[in-house]
Amino acid sequence: MRVHWPRRVFAQVLLTQVAITTGVIMLITGLFLGPLSRQLDNQAMHQALSIAQTTAAEPGLVRDLRTTGPTPGGPVQAEAERIRRATGALYIVVMDTRGVRWSHTDTVQIGRHVSTDPSTALGGREIMQIDDGTLGRSARAKVPLRDERGGIVGAVSVGLAYDSVHDRLLGTIPGLLLYSGTALAVGVLAALFVSRRLQRSTHGIAFADISALLDEREAMLHSIREAVLALDTRGRIRLLNDEAQRLLELDRGAVGRPLGEVMPPGRMTEVLAGRVGGDNLITVGRGRVLIANRMPTGDGGAVVTLRDRTELELLRRELDSTHGLLDALRAQDHEHANRLHTLLGLLDLGRHDAAREFVEEVTSGHRASAEQVAERVNDPLLSALLVGKSAVAAERGASLDISPDTLLPDAVVDPRDLVTVLGNLIDNALDVATLVEVELLAEGSTAVLRVSDNGPGVPPAIREQIFTEGWSTKESPAHRGRGLGLALVRRLAERYGGAARVTARAGGGAVFTVVLPEALTVRPRTEVGESR
């Protein structure tokens, strides 16, 4: 039957850990048994060497070797056997300088030449080895036998049964296997515990599913038109999709860095960091109106989503302006109807000259007002905005005047930005005042927009606060979502490298001044003169 590798992550981890644990234990066991075998061999050879040295040190052995012959009942054999029984050696062989045995466990071998080369010991050097002899494989040692003057008269060879050494090695294996089995059982239990936790963490999915989920996650994050920003427990950015890079004007290098290092101080950073609570928080960043929602994660971090509402906000303001224009048109419709009735009455009375003068007066006044704006402000969008706001002001019983110093003859780089700035300032002024004056100036390539009113003014203590998003004096539910206009004005000014400020107006009221460097395209003076 074919064995299939499991697909589940926890099962693969379990089998892998069990295999690794088993392999490590087997390796450790092998690494332990190898040195242990060599250690036992060395220990046995040194033991044989000690017995051989002790035997060679017997004072009567040299005398007996010289005065007697190699016989089974001789004193050399008797002394060697005594020492062998006392030490448990396999054999003790005493030989003369010719290599003839004078003692041996097997008495038949006495008087015969030894089976291994004795030249090393007879040459005056000690030797230890594992070798085969007449009694089988043994751990043996050979030492020279010297007389009282140091002369070599023979040699002593001692052997220990190698089976005993082997038995000692085998005797350690059960204990070693017991320890190894215990370690393996502990490793398997640990692997099982880890795999169970991994199973709960991964919901039992397979490695292939994880890879597919990661691919889908990357594709989804970088394809959706909603900004996604993930932060860790220390406030460092750990994920940033393409839309977040675009809206926040960040790059890939921001990943891994603290939020405070890559974002300027302000409400946007406070919202992203979670220091401002709430859902669907409106904030202005990089000249854009954004809706932010922050969701904490299980590891102590957070995921922040951002929706771009800049275009929607602009459309809302344009819609508000359109509603104002419609109201103004309705008022003008009533006024126009009254003028027509007046004209009809003059005609019915036969006062044709008076009727002609009335028509010329009405048309010339309206034409003069529109032509005056168009002559002073070259851009059609700004001119149309001022004319429309004049009608809205008239409908509200207020007056919108164009300053005599107004002159904006140059082409505007991005008219929509100036329309946003000017429209917000005029709308705010008309909400609180009955007299509004607009002044537009060109200083080289810099556009200066100034809107003053006769309203209550702005106290010095809150002149900076009114430019922060979310700040508004209108608290009713009908004005929900306010507090963005002035914040957007300042952000646009800062994006141009300029500034927005508010001061007091002489006689009461407020003066809002916005400076926008490089907002105009300066035309040659000849061209300006020709256009006039």
C-alpha cells in the first residue's frame, strides 16, 4: 500500500518532529556507543598492560626462568596461573628470548613458540592491541622481562577475553535504550502538544492552502481601492498596501519603521496610532479627506483602513453651492417676475420711454457686475464662483463685494484647488456675517486669497485650533461631518508650500488670508497687455 504524506500542517509538523527526534536520538546513541566501545577497548588493554607489568615485576620469575625449564609443572607456570586466577585474565604467557612459552592456560602450548610476533616486547618496548590468538580474540599487552641489571631475558604477554569487553558494551545498551526511549517519548509528546496548538492556530489547513491564502491575501491587499495599514504592538508599520502608499505618500521603506518617523505630527498620526477613538473618523492628510477605521488584532497590534473621500467631499461642497445657486435662481425668478410685471404695467400705461429706461437699467447693472468680476479675475472657474456666491449672498440678505484691489490676471495652475479654498472661506463667512469682501492678488507666481467679514470674529486663543479637522462651532446633527473646510484649506496651502491664517478685521470681524506659492503661471507682460 502506498503511503501518502499528510496534507494538514499540524500532521506534517508532528511527523517531522517525530522523525527529527528519532533521528537525533539515534545519532546521539551512535555517537555515544562509538566512543564507549573504544573506551572499553582501551580500558581492557590498559588493564592487561597493568597485569603484565605486575607479573614482570615478580622478583622470582627471572630466577625461575633461568634455573628451570618450560614444563607444565614448573614454578613459572605456577606463578603465572596464580596471578591469572587472581586477576581474571584470559591467559598469562611468559616467554624467553626465543619466543618459547614457559606458561600458558593450555598446558599443551608450553614449550612451543608463541603464535604472534614477540619482537616488539623482546626489543624492549611495551605493546597493547586487540588481536586473535590461540584462545581467540583478546585485549592483550606485552612487556619485556628484565633482570636486575636491566637486561631482557624474556617477555610477559597478558590477554583479557574480548567477549567480556563486548558483554560490558552490550550491558550498557538496555540502559541507553531506556534513556533514549524516554527521551523519544518526551519528544513525541512535545511534538504532539506543539502540533495540537498549531492545529488550533491554523484551523487544520494544509500547507498548499496557506500558500494559496498568502497569494490571495497579497493580491487582494494590493488590488482593493481601500488603504490598509497594519501596525505591530510597538507602533511599527508591518504592512502597507498600494493604496495606503498613495494616500499617505509613503513608500516600501516605511515598512518596519515606527509610525511617528514616517508621518508628520497631527490628527492623522493620532488616528492611525489609536490615540483618537471612534468609528469612521474623518481626518485630513496630505491634502485629502480620509475616513479611518482602526481594528485591534489579537497580538496587540492593529489594522487601519482608510477610504478616500476627497472627491466625495468636493462633490458635496459643490452640491451645497449648487443648492445655494438654485435658491438664488428661485429668488431671482421672483424678482424677475416682479420686473416683468412692472414692465408690463409701464407698457399698458403707454409709458414706453420709461419702460425702455427700466430695461436698460436692469440689464446694464447685472452686466456690469459680471463683467467687473471677469475683468479682474482671469480664470473662468473662479469668476463663475464669485458671481454665483454673490447671488447666494443676495438671497441670504448679505452682500459679497469684490475688493477694488482684486487682480488675478495670470493663469491658475490648478483652478480646482483655488475654488476649494475660496469656496470654503466664503461659505464660512456667509454663515456668520452680512458683509463679505473678497480680495484676490497675484504676486509673481504666488496667489494671495483674502476673505474678510463683519461677523463675530475669531478669538486669538482658538485661531490655530479652527484649522484642525473636526473642529466646528456648529454642534447640531444637521452639521455632522463639518470641521473639514478650514482644515482642508490649510492642507492645500501647505501642499503648495504656503500658509493659511486668520486675523482680526478693523471694525470687527475676521480676515482669512491664504498664500499659495507657485499657484499661478506668470505670462509675459506683452501677452497680458494684449489680453486686456
